[in-house]
Amino acid sequence: MKGKFITFEGIDGSGKSTQLRALEKTLRARGTDVVITREPGGTALGRHLRAAFLETKEKVAPMAELLSFAADRAQHVEHLIKPSIAAGTTVISDRYADATYAYQGARNGIARRQVNQVIRLATGGLKPDLTLFFDIPVEEAIRRMALRRRSHAKKNRMDEETAEFYTRVRRSYLRIARREPKRFVVIDAHRSVGEIQADVVKVITKFIK
Ligand code: ADP
Ligand code: TYD
């Protein structure tokens, strides 16, 4: 039987990486076989692309940005996601194609139609079976990003976007939630880590049972 393909999405600072780390611990403790991965940077090539792309000081053209995430994803799909689900293993990825729809779709200068075309090319049509969207008000996400920067200097080009940009990104995610309510589960991420974790474990356990 094929493994399930699950993704975590949310604006930066929504707390999805914190939740994925906690979920990984829970699943490993139960002996559940699972591949935990991320975009960008889920493969060796992807890690080079991620470093080059997220750390460059150069202004990146919107189309170059769109195609960089697509190149990372094409490699990820072919070399990690597809082989793992074919072998019957559940794959959980911190971000996937919905991030391109939401982030690159929120950039000026790229038509939605082009964004959708590039997503189809990079994924070959592979869609997640389930997506957990960690929804949070933009102001709270920005507050958390500022705290994170202070605590361990994790920082990238995208961390410096405006509240207005993140508002557009969040709206795009919520549009997907309305369009695909069965796949796209909205989690209220403006709560304590423990409360959110309880919901995440419940949803995932039910889904991969
Ligand atoms: P993301 O991966 O979505 O960008 P992170 O998991 O890195 O977000 O969390 C962003 C920051 O917020 C981190 O400093 C993290 O410790 C903190 N954080 C995560 N979840 C919560 C929460 N539920 N409440 C308060 N702070 C949180
Ligand atoms: P990362 O450090 O992984 O962010 P976080 O831990 O906050 O999720 O950086 C990834 C950045 O790239 C993040 O700002 C979202 C952005 N991104 C896109 O713009 N498009 C995409 O397709 C993907 C996968 C990520």
C-alpha cells in the first residue's frame, strides 16, 4: 500500500516547524515509520539551492524565485517523496506546493496562471493527501519571528517581508482552505505549543491509522 503524503503550511513564524519536531518525536516513540522533510532543502541539491537562494544579497527576480523553488521541489518529488510513498512510508513535509501558490502568488509581476503552470511542472501533479495549515494573525507571526531572530539569529531574506505581504500570503492559504476543505485542515496556531500539539497528534493519528 502507498504511504500517505502530508504537508505542513503556514506563514513564517506560525510555529509549524516547532509542531513538526514535536510530532516527529511522538511518532518515533510509537515506532511509526515516517520520513520528515522540508522545502526548500529536502535533498542535497535542494540544500545548495536553499542556501544560494535564501542567503543571496542580490535582488532576486520574481521568475527566478519561482523557478528556484520549483527546481528544489522537482528534485524533492523525484528523489525523496515519490520513492518513499511508493515504498509505503508516510512522508511529512514542512512546506510544499501550496507555499509557492501562496508566496510567489503574492509577488507582484507573476501571473497566477504562470505560478500554477510551474507548480504542475515541478510536481508532475503530485498533491498532498492531507495538509495542516497553521493559521495565525500576521502581527503575532511577526512578533514570533522577531523573538526567534533574537534567540538564535535564524534569519533569511523572506523574514524581512512586510506585514502587507504576509497578509496576502495568509489570504491565499485561506483561499485554498475554502476550495479544498477536505485536504486542507486549518489549525488555530494562536495558542500554546501544547494545545496545538494535541490537535496535531489527533488529526495525524486519525489520518495515518
Ligand atoms: P515556522 O516554522 O512556522 O516559521 P517556528 O516553529 O520556527 O515557526 O516558530 C517561530 C518562533 O515562535 C520560534 O521562536 C518558536 O519557538 C516560537 N513558537 C512556536 N510555537 C509557538 C507558540 N505556540 N506560542 C508561542 N511561540 C511559539
Ligand atoms: P525557512 O527558513 O524554511 O522558513 P520557515 O522555517 O519560517 O518556514 O524559509 C523558507 C522561506 O521560503 C519561507 O519564507 C517561505 C519561502 N517559500 C516560498 O516563498 N515559496 C515556496 O515554494 C517555499 C517552499 C518556501
